[in-house]
Amino acid sequence: MKQALKLKAFDITRFLDSKEALAEYLSQVLEDGDKNELIRALRHIAKAQVMAEVANESG
């Protein structure tokens, strides 16, 4: 019997580490035109910014 692979959940916020990455991500989402995806993208961007702020403050 083969053992199932354990995969980590993909977290886009790990890759939103620069203004350019944020802009490109938001641009792609806006191009698609899906309002629900836009809401999710804004949440991802907010989370990424909070994570970056915490990282900067903690050194």
C-alpha cells in the first residue's frame, strides 16, 4: 500500500514580499474581474503587510 503524500497548504502571502509583488498580484486579480477573488486578494495583501511589519519590528 502506498503512503499518501503530505502537502503543506499554499500561502500566497509568503511571496508578497515587495511592493512589486503586491502590485503584480493585485493587477492579475483585477484583470480577472472576479469580485470574490478581489476580496480574498485584499485579505492576502493585508496579511502580508502585517507579517512584514512584525518581521521588521522583531528584527
